[in-house]
Amino acid sequence: MVDAAKTLPSVTTGGLATVAVRVPDHALLRRFLAELRTPLTATSANRAGEAPLLEPSAVAELLELLERGEPDLGLVVLEQF
């Protein structure tokens, strides 16, 4: 977590004073991001149109639904390639 720059739009920060920065440990993804030459943003784990899940228990519950094959979660899950 780092302090959000004052110039970041609130849609990026969710109205918070901090942002999380993640650096992937996947060589191909790191190469892609380097070539992109711009930050890539994404929300945390959440259903489409809903607020990000902030508690580990909420993420675990969503993952359990995915494992059971619950329909209509509004998520796109990408397989590792």
C-alpha cells in the first residue's frame, strides 16, 4: 500500500487515501506490462457491479461458490496459460 497521488481520480482510489500496487511474478505478464508502458488497473475480487471484497472471509466465500460451479456470478475467470 502506498499513498495515492492527489492527481489520481477517485474512481482509481475508491475514494481512499491509499492504493495497492502489485507486481506479478509471472515473466510473460511482466514483459507484457513493460511493453504496455502504462499502469494496468483492476478491482479486487468481486462480482460484476458490486463493491470490491475487502475481507478475506468474503473472498473465500466467493471462491467456494466458484469451486461449486455456482452460475451467474458475473465473473470472468482466466485460466493460466
